Amino acid sequence: MATGSVEKRARVAPAAEPATVLECRDLNVHFDTPDGRIAAVNGISFDLKRGRCLGIVGESGSGKSQTFLGILGLLASNGHAVGSVKLHGEEILNVPRRRLDAIRGEKLAIVFQDSITGLTPHKRIGEQLSEVLTEHRGLGRTAARAKVLEMLELVRIPEAEKRFRMYPHEFSGGMRQRVMVAQALLCQPDVLIADEPTTALDVTVQAQILKLFKGLADHTNTALVMITHDLGVVAGLCDEVMVMYAGRVVEHAAVDELFYAPRHPYTRGLLACMPRADRDSEALTAIPGQPPDLAALPAGCAFAPRCPYAFERCEAERPTLSLAAPGHARACHLEALP
Amino acid sequence: MLSFISRRLAIAVPTLLVVIAGSFFLMRAAPGGPFDADAQLEPEVIENLRAAYDLDKPVMEQFLLYMARLLRGDFGPSITYTDYTVTELLAIGLPVSVKLGLTATAVALLFGCLMGIFAALYRNRWIDYVTMSIAMTGFAVPAFVVAPVLTLVFGLYLKLLPISGWNDGALQNMVLPVIALALPQIAILSRLTRGSMLEVMRQNYIRTARAKGLPEYKVVAGHALKAVSLPLVSYLGPAIAGIMTGSVIIEQIFGLPGMGRYFIQGALSRDYPLVMGTVVVYATAIILLNLLADVIYGYLDPRVRRE
Ligand SMILES: Nc1ncnc2c1ncn2[C@@H]1O[C@H](COP(=O)(O)OP(=O)(O)OP(=O)(O)O)[C@@H](O)[C@H]1O
Ligand code: SF4
Ligand SMILES: [Mg+2]
């Protein structure tokens, strides 16, 4: 696979490159269904460094969530992950459950996309959060409680003391989402995966949560993976971005690089869809056409049916990810975008 | 919770009244009477007997008389068991039926839940197929077939267990009736548990629990079981009703001196007070046990507790 990581462009003085926390190589996720095998994620590689933030963007169904569920060993029962994922140099893909249990929630935490239904309905919020600390840190009830309350306040849950004893159905959607964020942060994980963590939130809370993530990346060594549809979030938070299409990475670059000089037609399309202050919202364009059916992918470039620049080679041969500029990889047959 | 219980009890009273009135009038509408079998009795003797049991009065008046007595806790005298009041007969029959029913319920819950959970955990493997085949059979074959087969095999051929009799509820006398009574419920409960377990283990919050780093037994015990048990608790009411009606047949087949036998005998000989007595006890038990099931449900599911 062509890229290891993409160097962060030196925005500040180029200090020594931080250590790699998570190293993913040639990760594949497939699902066995009655209609055959679905290749949801194909050959994904990336490095995640301490305190850095990696953005993952792409249309619905492009494999963003399954990539990280695969890494965490949380795929549906018909799903399988193949490849290599190393945390601090140690393989964690398809290791025994006991090993995974020691890592999940402690070193690798995730805020799920559908976190509204992510809390156990018949268990008090306080219990559900304390559990993480009793499990990984061996804390007693009172110590865990204090820590949980602190974290609930950090994510701006009002009246945390009272809320501690409440059940999920007594929380609004946005509040449940923040509880999930608090839960993921309890052990100060080395890697936090946030799968569209702000979709259910109103704009002000969204901004607060993003600020929290930003602070996290700046002040602790937590590395952040931000999966989102919102390129604005990526611009404000991330150091580098991977753009996914039909289960593959089509472009991978530092944020500024990607925004100012996209090198894949799909990325360009996504950027064109972005609402901007200087543009009438009605001028919003969506990329025409539908994402491809993963069970029947074309032999060539999966984006070809929707690509305005497609030529013969695109239908015949699948482009592989290769460097177009230092630290800037893309999977497209075009040398440069017209 | 208390207001919930008292409200439910308040609804229970009219329900019980309707059941009592319904049975009372239906029974009088059925052809025949308590003294038809005694053809050798002189007509005037029968008249006297009928008068003694108030049977000569208009049905409505009989009903009011019965209700007035019932409110004082008096079920009246039995017509066929001339030396006993209905209360005395119920005092003999009820403990037998309760012991039989509770044991069968416990056995059904234990085996039904275990089979269902294992079938779900080993879905589409042989454990699943074997338990679900047993469940299908238990569901399809009625008790009046299962019971004689059990008696035949274990009682007559293998001579391991007595084929009938109560013997003060000795273990060896309980085994066959309990199995026959529990089997259909085991079948239903195991299928219900399996389905519920599969459904719950698919939920997002189970994935969350795993993502927290909890070992699987803590995921199942701490985050799944309560939700798995909800449909089972909902089914508890019908299950108890099923075991009670099943008990009527089973007591008859195994010759056990329970409520069910008095009910059948009472019905056959038109012993009105005896039948009414068993009906009142059955109906009260079903209403109370359903209420208990609802209370347990509210305890398990915080979302319904509020109402
Ligand atoms: N259990 C499963 N069986 C079969 N296919 C599955 C299963 N789970 C996911 N998929 C497929 O995998 C593909 C990738 O899904 P994924 O959840 O990663 O999308 P996503 O990029 O996160 O989209 P979204 O933005 O909507 O969250 C989808 O096409 C989905 O249909
Ligand atoms: S390879 Fe061809 S079809 Fe695919 S994105 Fe590039 S130009 Fe478009
Ligand atoms: Mg997703």
C-alpha cells in the first residue's frame, strides 16, 4: 500500500514527529450475506500519531464506520476483518477476547454514530459510566463516582449529581450523546474514535463538544479519529484527512493540502458540496449519481460512473493509491485534475 | 408503584365480578341439575333437596344469595360431597394444586430460560437445533398425549415411578405430573427466550458494553439479561393460566386430589357451589399473578415505572 502516513504540514515549528500510536496496514472488512460477500473496506492503511487528529470523510456507506468497528473487533457477527492493526507496536486485530477487553475502553475508546440507542435502557447512567473505571482502573464506587461526575460536568451535563442516578430515557438525544462522549473519555484513552459525534446535537452544543475534542488533542496525548460528513468539522479540528469511497481510501493528505489542492475528482465534488459563507445555500450541489453497490463493484474505478473526468482506462483498471505530491496520496488515473 | 398496584386491584374487582356472574349463569343455563343422576329419588325428596340448596328460587335471587354469602367468605356446602363445605374441599385441593403448579412453573422457567439462552448463544449450531427440536415437539404434542406416554414408559415398563396418586406430594409422585405440566411451557419459554436473547444481543447498547472492555459474561449478565427477561415476564401471566388449565387435566390423568379434580367432578355432577368455588379461586389467582407479573415488569423496565 502506498502511504504509511501523511506528514502533517508544518503549521507551527516542526517539532519532533510524535510517536505512532495506531498503525493500520492493509485492513479489509467483509460481510458474508445470503447474497454473497460484501467487501465493505478494502486495503486501508494509515498511521495515527499521538495528539493528532485524523479526519475520515465520505458518503454514507463508504465504509467509514466499519473500518473502525473492524479495528475494535466490534463487527456484526457476519463480518470479518483481515489485515494488521498495531497499537503501540502490538498486534490487536483478531486477538483473543481477553486481550481486546483490556484495550477497549481503556486505550481505544469509541463514541458510536448511533449513540442515542447506545446506552443500556435499564441501567442508571452513573452505573454505566462507573463500570468503565471499575473494570479498567479497579476503582471503588465512590472514587469512580467522583471521576464520572467530573467527566459529566466536563461535557456540560447540567445537574450531574442528579443525572447520575437517572436512566437513559430521561435524557435528551443530545445529552445521551454527551454522556457517550464522557464515557469514552473516562480512561483518557490513547485513541479516541468519534463516529459522527455531533450529528444529534444542536449547533451550540456541537461547538462545545468540538472544542472539548480540540482541547483533548492539544492538552492530552489522545489521538483522535473524527469520522464525519461535515468538512467544516474536519477543517477546524483535523491534521490530516482520508477520503473514502466504496470501501477504499481515494485521497489522503494534510488538511490544508486537501482543502486547497484536492487531487481526486470525488474530493473536489465533496468540497463543492460544502456550504460556504460566500455562497448562496441554494447553490449547494450534491455529487450527481448514487454510491455504487458494494456487492457488484465495477472492475475499474468505483467512482467512474459519476466522475466528470472518466476516460477509457478508468473503466478497465482500478487506480491504486499513490503519491501525487509529498504527503499527498490519491487513487486516480489522472496526473492532475483539470 | 403503590398507586399502580392499588389501581390495578381496583380494576380487578369488577373483572372478578364479571367472571363470577358469567360462570354462575352459564352453569345454570347448562342442561341437567345436581340430582338428575339419582333417578331412584322420589320427586318430593328432590324438591326438598332443591329447596335446601336454594335451587327452587329464581336464578337471579340465587345469584344474589350466593354473592351475599361469598362476601362473608362462605363458599357454601358441596352438593355431591355431602359431608363437606366447599371451603373444606378447597382447603384440601388448593395446596396440592399450588405445589404442583409452582413446581411446574419453576421447572418450566429454569429449563425454558436455560435452553433458550444456550440456543441463542450457540445459534445455528447443534445445541440450537437440538433444543429447538425439543421445543417444537413439546409445543406440538398435547398434555393428554404426553402424560399417558410418560406413565406408560416410566411407570409401567420401566417401573421407575408411580403412575398415579399424590402420596402427600412425595418426590416420586410429583415427577411425572410436573414434567407433563411443564413441558408445553418449557417449549414456549425456550423459544421466547431464544428470540429475545437474539434480539437483545443485536442492540447497540450491547456493542457499547463490549466497547467499554467488559468481558462477555458481564455484557450478558449486566446489560442483556434484564431486557431478555421482559418478554418472559409478559408471558408469565399466560404461562400461569396455561399451567392452571393444564393442571385440571393432569390432576385428572394422574388422580391427584387437587383443585382441578374438584372442578371437573363438580362440573360433571352439577355441584354448583363446588364449581363456583374453584372458579373464584382460579380467577383470583390468575388476576393476582398477572398483577405480580406487571409489578416485576415495572421493576425491570424503568420506562414503564413512571406511569
Ligand atoms: N452486518 C452487515 N452485513 C452486510 N453489510 C454490512 C453490514 N454492516 C455494514 N454493512 C455494509 O458495509 C458498508 C459500509 O458501512 P459503514 O457503516 O462503514 O458506512 P459509513 O461510511 O459509516 O456510512 P454512514 O456515513 O452512513 O455512517 C455499507 O454499505 C453497509 O451496507
Ligand atoms: S480514476 Fe478515472 S473515474 Fe476514477 S476518479 Fe480518476 S478520473 Fe475519475
Ligand atoms: Mg457510519
